[in-house]
Amino acid sequence: MANLELNEEDQLNQQKASLLDDLVAVSTVLEETWGYHPDNPNKKNVIKAYNQLLKIKEDIERELEELK
């Protein structure tokens, strides 16, 4: 594979893209976290949500096992 060097504009664009990816990731986590935050008047029950996720995980694992 050829050793490609990025010019300054490409480096800046790559850095911007990386920072935007980070911003989206952090925003997603903030939105999810807000769902359980004590100050959220419509907060979710964390135990109930956790148990629902466990059930979904088990269903996916079972479905994967059936595909073998």
C-alpha cells in the first residue's frame, strides 16, 4: 500500500470529521443519560429499562443460536 500523505486541507477536514463524530457520540450519550436524570420530570425507571435491555439481549442471543 502506498504511503499517502494528506495535505493541510485534508488533515483539517479529517480532524473536523473526527471532532464531529465525537460530538455526535457525546450528544447521544447525553440524551440517553438525560432519560434517567433525577431532574428530568419524565425520567425513566433505570431498573425497568435495564431489565428490558437484558430481555432484548437474551432474545437476540437466542435468535443467533437458532441460526447456527
